[in-house]
Amino acid sequence: MLTVALPKGRIGDDSLRLFEKIFNKEFRFGDRKLILEVDDFKFLRVRSQDVPTYVYHKAADIGVVGLDVLEEHRLDLVRVLDLGFGKCSVSIGIKSDKEIDFSKPSLKVATKMENITRDFFSKRAIPVEIIKLYGSIELAPLVGLADMIVDIVETGETMRQNGLKPALKIMDSSAYLIANKNSFYEKKGEILDLRQKIKEVLHGS
């Protein structure tokens, strides 16, 4: 049996639809259920940010999660396949009437993605103070808490509705199939077989 950690939300839903196409069966979590067992698969429904942790500690053999979450967590996992859905970017957002200015002596950046943000600015030798927030990040520049934010952008509409604009893309992201290193060794045949089935469905071959 393969245990699969799936994030709540759209990426998790898209992943289950993928399994339905591959196996021609219904894969649906019951109301408020966190575990789903179908044939040789056990699915765990967890927060997106927790998927790498479940897989790393082998509570799940494999998982599906955004590349942005992988880059932020930096755990030693096998990246099995780029699934190509759940596309977004990690971008810098600033007030709509401002232009990006890296020349200030120090910048305050509000984000929930500390590692990605720190890497981006340190590679450019730009001093920053990172302010960790867990939600309503768009509010930070509007009330003077930060000069800019680093956040996920899909269409940019959330930023625009809150008086901000995407100013610079840091990285692109999409959903990845990942595996625990030991599970990949122990269940390599099963995981690679699943990988091939997913590729056939995604690419219509």
C-alpha cells in the first residue's frame, strides 16, 4: 500500500481527479474525513505546508505539494514529477502607486516564506528585515508595517483588490509529486509505475 499526503484545496482536489482518471474509480474524502483508503492507496488530507513533513518523516510514502512549499521547507525528499497544475508564482508585491526600490539602506519585507525571501535578497546583497506573517500579508505595506511583501500570486487580483501590485517575480511554482527517500527505495516499482500512469494521463500518451 502507498500512503499519499495530499494538501487541502485545489491541488489536492486536482490530484484526486488524476487518480480517478488513472484507476477509473471514485476517490473522494467523506465530509470532514482526513483519511481515505481505496484499493492499494491510503490518502491523508493535510495542510499544504505540512505535506513535506508527513513525507519526510515517512507518515506518507509520497505526496503532492507546490514547489514553493518544497523550496521553503528544504527537506531531503525525492522530486518524482512536475505535475504541471497548481501553477502560480512567488512574487514581490508593493503599493500600486510605488516603484520597487532596492537602494534603501534597509527594507522591511512581510512574508510567510522566510527562506525563499532571505535567499532572494541575500544573493543580491540587499539588507532586509523579514517580518513573518501567517495571513493578511497584503495589509502590511498599507499600514506601514513593511515596504513590500513576498507572496504567492496566481492572477494578481488579490493584490490589486488590496491596493498592491506584483512588482517582481522570484520563482514559478507548480504541483510536484514527491517521495520519502526510503519509501522510494523500498517501493520504487510502485512509485515509478504510478509516475508513468500519471504522465500518460497528463500528456495523453
